[in-house]
Amino acid sequence: MSAVAGLGSLGIAPLGFPGTGAALGAWGPGPVFAVSAAVCALSGAYGLAVRAVRRAELPR
């Protein structure tokens, strides 16, 4: 799970920087941070909702 989180935060996130910069310029930091927080909360909720993720174990 930490590998997937690392890929998302370090691998995919830089691709969103131009869009984030444009959104900051258009709407300011408040709405952009609110949307970012909502995305983080939804991804956490999704991880809790998926049974395969909750029950994941390393092979013995």
C-alpha cells in the first residue's frame, strides 16, 4: 500500500502542478485547498471501503 501511496504522491503529483497553478491563479488558494482536501478525504474513504485493501496481507 505504501508503494501505491508513494507513486501517487511522488510520481503522479508533479503532473498536476500546472493545473494546480492555473487553478490558483484563477480562483485563489482557498477553493484549491478545499478541493485538494476533498480529494484526499475521498481517496482515504475509498481505501477503507474496498475490502481487498482492508484485508491485504503479505504472503507467508
